[in-house]
Amino acid sequence: MKKIFNVLLILIGFTSLAQQSEVVDFIKIEAQIEPISSKEMVKGTVSCTFHVLKKSDSIYLDGMNMHLVDFYTDNNISITSKEKKIWLVSNFEVNKNYKVTFSYEVFPKQSLYFIGDQIWTQGQGKYTSHWLPSIDDMNDKIEFDLTILAPSGKEVIANGKLISVKDRGILKSWKFNMEHPMSSYLVAFAVGKFDSISFDSNYGIPVKLYYRSKDSLKAEPTYRYTKRIFDFLEKEIGFPYPWQNYKQVPLRDFLYAGMENTTATFFSEAFIVDSIGFVDRNYVNVNAHELAHQWFGNLITETSGTHHWLHEGFATYYALLAEKDIFGDDYFYWKLFQSAEQLKALSDEGKGEILLDPKASSLTYYEKGAWALHILKEKVGATNFNKAIINYLNKYQFKNVSTDDFLNEVEKVYGKKLTQFKSDWLEQSAFKAEAAYQSLINSSFINNYFEISAMRSLPINDKKQKLIEHLTIHNDFIGQEVIYQLENEPISETLPLYKKAFQSNNVFIRQAISLSLSTIPPELKIEYESLLNDDSYLTQEAALYNLWVNFPEERSKYLEALDSIQGFQNKNIRQLWLALSIVTDDIKQDKKEEYLFELRSYTGPEFSFEIRELAFEIINSLEVWNSTSLLNLVNSCTHHYWKFKKSSRAILNNLMDDDIYLEQLKSLRKELDIKSSEFLNKLITK
């Protein structure tokens, strides 16, 4: 083994990252994976088939800090693991297939997470190699067939079709088959306790939607319109869904809104909603976005980050088209307008980005990319655009593409060069606001909105009648704009408009009142109290707080009205309710202690980071820390999700400026886990 290692050191520079795809084509990886929660490690066995394109004496797989346990090959290939790679060394012959099999163990530092009773992966570009030997370069597409060993009683979700489930005592093996190749970053699996609902698309694709048993009543509103989205995208794109099945699963403490793993979208359980939550914060856009990626990103994949908009811009645009089909033209143009406002603001500040910049922001890739496609479709015509998309997908399916590959297909159909379009939308950092405006005014709704928004600076008496007229129409977005223009105006002038707005019974117009009218005039008290019953958790939350502040003599009544309401997945209403109850004079002390105990309990690691983050904010605001909540705060400072970790560290740093809290934290160090204790010790000794 030592001799092989020395040979490897000589050969390690032979094949560079950029050259490997020219030397070898990895065809298939069959892997058996056993994630072990108690040790947060993976035991795996991999069989890898590859085809040699050029004569070489060393080939590698990406494998981060993997310990080889055993290996087998019938081609006299030596296998060695060194830091970030697994090296295969032999005299490889051109145009010959090889197969190697080896077993390994690894403690993944990222991309595979053990969260409560769930295990899940997140490759995101080039991180699958932390738990599975693979290729970080997305230009090498491979067929992955996974077998996952998981405890009995757990469900396993992975890429491809489930072929078999075999009982192995305390474990079961779940075998999945993929029919086509994909980039390594799209390989994924999840383990947990889930129920599911199923349907077949209009074209016969089996679709399975997972959820936790406790969320059975939320399955329908969470996945509402999923079949409609699936059928719409197949028809709109004009190219059949390219994989053998599709599934979706919500995961706790997931790193992103969603991830489009091939045939298996993973998404944040923050999108698990009931019918009321659906009004304010539904899964429809993310649902459609991740499904669109199955074509744009998974079937055809960028050659490099320069062309990332071919993934995100396309997924954003087709998701918007799906929402248009569901929610209508006004919604479609409103979303376009909102993103145009963001892009224009960024551009006006001199922070606009080129769409072909590999280091551009998500706003650029997603929203500017979607706008580029919208403008392109208007320029060449819907028929030409749709035909070009079909040609593009047919020609490059299961391959990697550049922006020019796409534009060439459009030009062939359009019959003209798109040089100016490319310059304006792909190569220019400034956002083409005037072109966007000309597109937006094709909508009569947007024209009406512009007319109303242009009156913001007018005195209330000069526009009152016009505002009343638009409140009568009950358009969600224009109605909200009317309400926001009433803010800071004399109530004597705006009272009739507020009365009219309350009578509209439009949930979004009434929501705008709850969010903007924080000082409640006595003349509107009864109407404002009715907001507590609206089918909107955002409205209920704002209304509860504002009523509690404005009418202290009736605080108990308002708290009683929302006593049993949880709100969104992060328990926004329940946690606000607890905070207000704790500081309400009319509440008995023993009840306050009970509520404080509940609030502090939400800081624990058994809850999702969304719940914990809100609990920390409230506890910090009320200054009601105790040893348990402090221990949980330190624990959260080592969490895998960087935004939650960052917010927790900010709170902890502020607390440590107080000598009392500092001494209390020092005394708690022995009760922390090793990772949290090491973090706190470093902080204390700075």
C-alpha cells in the first residue's frame, strides 16, 4: 500500500480537473449507502463503471476524506484515497470499459445531515462527494443507482424508481434505479417517517408527495395545484417529462427553499401550511420552480457558472407561467413588476450585474434571467420561442450547454440574429427598465396600478374619490396600494375609505390595513377587531399586536380570541401570544410561568430552526433568559444552517457584553456538548 501511495504522489498531477472529462467518461455508479445516525457517519460500497477516452495511468473520483475499507477489481487497478480524491491507478487502455468496486467509511462535514429523526442530503453544485464517491464537475453525467440501508419503520426517498425493499432485520434495503445519467450534484436521498399521496400526470408519470403523519391535514393545502402544475409544465414546455417518476418531500432544517434533485425534490418544511397559511405563504412557486428544473438544469445542464441563468432563469420563468395559469394574468404581471422594481433599484445604485457573470447574485440569475426570457419570447413570438425550446431540449438532452447553444436554437427558428438581445440582457449590467416598462403596460391591470401609484404625492382630498372607486373594484394589489396611501393621513379624511376597505371582505386589502394602521382610531375599533377572524396568519398576527397595544383594558379578550392558533410552521402567532400573555397584567402569575416555560421550550434542538430563531428573538426582547434557553442558544451557534447560526451568534455576543450573563455562561460550559463547548470556550477566551 505504501508503494502504491508513493506512485500516486508522482502521478497526482497527471490529470487536471479540466482535463479529466477528456480522458474518461464515468458511465455508471452503483452504490450501497448505510448512514449511521449514532455516529453521524456513512458506510458505503461503490461499483463504478467507466470508459477510457485517452490513454492514461491515473483516474480519480472526488471523495472527501474517505477511508477505504476494501476494494476489488479484475483489471489490476490500484485504489487509494487521499484527502479529496479516490485515485484509480493502472495502465488504462483507450476505448475500453473498466469496473471497480470498493468499500469506504466517511464522516461527512457537509452535504449529508442527521437532523432529529431525519437524514437528508444536499449536493448544491459540487458537494455530493462528501458522502458518495462521484464527480464534482457537472459536465460528467453518470447513471446513479442507489441502495439505501435504513432502520425499519422509516421511509427512504431517492433518485429514480424504487425497485425493491428487502428486510434485513433491524434494517431494510431500499433499491432505486435511474434510467438516465445526471450530474453528481443531483444525487440525493432522504430518510424519515413519512406518509404519502400519489397521482399520475396526464402523460402517465407517477408522482408521489410525502409529508409527516402529524401534518396529514396540511398535505392538501401544501401540495395544492401540484397535478395542475405538472400537467401545465409538460404541455407548456412541449417536451415530455424526461424521467421515469417524480416525488417531493419536506425536510426539517433544510438549507434552501427547495432543491431539484433528479426525480426527487427536497424542500423546507416551512412550506407545510394549512388552508389559512396557504393564503400568505404557499408552496406553489417553489413547487413549480423545482419541477421546471427537471428539464432546465437536470436534463440539460450548464457547462459552467457563466451559464447558470440557463438553470435558474428558466425555472423562475416557467414557474411564473405556471402561477399565471393558476392565479391569472394580474398575478403574473404583478410578479414581473415586483422583480423589475428590485432589479431597477439595484441597477440605479450601480450594483447591476451581468447575467453571464459566474459570480452574480441569485436576484440576477433568477429574476433578471426570467425577465430576459420574457422579453425574448415577446421579441421572437410565442410560437417561435416554444419551438426553439423543444429543439433545444431535443438536441441537448442529457448533455451540457452554454448560452450560445440556447441562442443558436432560437436564431434558427426566428431567422434573425439576436446580437442586440444578447448585448442588452445578457452582457449588460444595467437593467433595461424602459423595455420592462413597455412590456408591463401590455397589462390593463398594471396601467391601472401605475395610475393609482402615481397619486401617492397628491393631497388626500385630491384623490379620495378615485381611491374609493378602486376599493370598489376589489383588486388585491390595487386595493393594497390604496390602503398604503392612507397611511399618515388625517383619520377624519380617510375614515370613509377605511370603512369601505373593511366592507370589501378582500383578505389582502384587509391585510394591508392590519400592516399599516398601527394606531387604531376608536371609530374603527369594531371593524379592526374583525381582523382577528380573517383567513390570514399575517393579518391575525398584526391585528393581535396592534389591538393589544391600542386597547390595554381589553387585552385579555384579544388574547382569548387567538388562544388556540399556532400560525405558520414557525408558530408565529402562538409565540407572539405567549409573549403578550407574559407581560399582560390581567394574567395570573402561575399562568405566566406556564407560558414562559412553553416559550423557552421552543428554543430546544428538538424544534426546527425557524421555531427556535423566533423564540430566541422574543426571549431576548423580553430579557427572560434562563440556563436552559442559554444552553440552547449556544447550541444553535454551531447549527449547520448559516443564517440561523449567524443570528444566534449575534444574540450571544450581545449577551456576553453583560457580566452577569457572561458568568452564567461560564458556569454552564460543562453541560454543553463537545462542539458547543469548544465554540463557547473560544468565544470566552478571545
